Amino acid sequence: MISDNVSMKDVALRAGVSTATVSHVINNTSNVKQETRKLVNNAISELNYKINPIARKLRAGQSKIVAFLVSNMTHYFYHEIGAAIENVLYEHGYNVFYINTQEDSKKELAQLELCKSEVFAGLIITAVNTDWSQLAQLVNNIPVVFVDRKPLHIRRDNVLITNTLSGFNLTNEVISRGAKKIAFISSKYDLTIQTRVDGFKDSLEQHNIPLDEDCIIFGTTRPKLYSELAMDPEWSEIISFLINEKKVDSIVCGNDLSAFGAITYFSKHNIKLQEDIIFGTFDNAFWMSNLDEEVIAVEQNTKALGEKAAKLLLSRIEKNTFVYGDYLIDTQIVSINKTKKRVLQS
């Protein structure tokens, strides 16, 4: 019995030719000897090889599919960006193919290799790898836009929020509430977080507050569900160290994953936000509106991020844009709890 999962490689082995020759026969893209063509067609018939019309269009350069390489598919933030991307691309006849790289640099490389072979119309990427000096060649011949994260050693369009300014404004708001000994934590370290730390440090300097480098801590959290994150002992250790040993009176979080870990600790130890500890974080996460206590948060405009990335990519596909650039999306500082949300800074 012939398997339904017959590949082009199987056809090539049966015919005694290369996969390139099989491709040329199927797509009629090169002169192939009649005898060889017959061998390939016989192998296709014998193996009941099914030609994928979508893949055929991709290889013919007629693709209307854009790949969105997402660093963490489990996170609501990228769902919202993806929805905005889809809305724009759909209006122009394109569909979106999601690829989850799971914050894994090796998986990102493997998926880029796949994208190269499939020849999508374009790619929108939230990069895992910081250094793209070795990866850039994989996307030389395809339009690419980076969103949320800007990698090094590759010249492409980048759609980002005003990370340094947002870190500065968030820390200013925390200080305005009386903070004197402030910690900065994040679930991981990358260039985006570094720019947020830069804003944090600028605010401390402006207010003549001493910087304690031991109070800037990055975790090792991998993508996981919130239910798993709540049980992660790493955050209990970090927050306990900051409160009990470093005696901080306030914490700024670089992302909502670290905020979730911190708030889980506060809840277990009956520590009240903005009363027992002044607390601010990046990302107005959906779950924060369920809290009784106030959270100070940087609210990112995910709709604007996704729409801008999609429009830039379309412009690249249609060859209407020539100069690469960084496009910055403004944020606002908000106060949120179960009863209301109000804008503090915009």
C-alpha cells in the first residue's frame, strides 16, 4: 500500500533523479529529457504522489501568504498584534500563516530555513535571536518587517514602541508616589528590555536616586501558561530577596510575565500594591483589570503595532518603499484596577 504522505524526495528516489529534476518536471520550469520526464511521471503515478497546488504557487512566486514568526504564541500580546496584521493583509488579498518559535533561537533558525524553501510573499517577525549576522542571508530575497523587537546586524524595517521613553515615564510615575529604593525586574533580558532599563536608569539619575545594580534582576522564564508561571519558584526567590534583603519600597517590571510572578508573591504574602509597595509594570495585561488593587502600567498600542507592520510589509512586497527605517509607536501610562482605568500620562 502506498502511503498518503509521499514526498517529492520519495518520487526522486523511485525515479533515480534529484528532487530538483522532479520539481522541474512538475512545474515545467526547465528542459528535461523526455526519457527522464517519463521516469518521473511514472514514479508520480506509482506512488500516487499528490501535487500541492498551494506549494506550487509558492514556488512559482505567486504566493499571497505572509508568515508571522511569533516568539511566544501563548502570549495575548502577540495575539492582538496578529489580529491587527491579519485585518490589514486580508483587505489586500493576503492570508497569514503563524509560526511559533517559542523563544528558542535554534527553532527560529530552523523555521527561517523553512520559510526560505517555501518562498512566502513576506515575513513579519518578532525576533528571538538578537544577533542576525548569520541569519540575514536566509531572508535576503524576501520582504521582512520586524515588530516589537529590533535585532542587530540586519537592515530591515522595525516597528517598535518608545521603549526608553516609556521606561522613563513609568519610573517617573513610581517616583512621584514616594519611591526611594526601586528595583527593576523582567522575565528575561534582550535588547527591548535593555532599552526599558535605560529609561529606568535615566529617571533615577534625574531624581538623584542612587542606582543599586543588584536590584536589576532578569529571570529565565521560558514561554509558559500563566497557571504554570504562578507556580514558578524563581519569582518567589527574586521578590523575597528584593523585599527582605534589599529593602526596596518599589518595583518596576519590564514585562507582564515578571509582573504576574511578582503579584502572585504579593498576594500570597498579603502585600498591598501601592500601599505596602509601589508597583509599576510594562503591559496593561488583560488580567490586571480583575485586581482590586491599583496597578500602574505602560499600555502598548498593539493594534497600531500590527497595522504598521502589515502596511510596511505590503509596501515592501509592492516595491513602493526603498529606505529602511525604525517606526516608533507611542504608549501611555495608565492606572487600572477592577473598577476603572484612567490615563496618567500620554
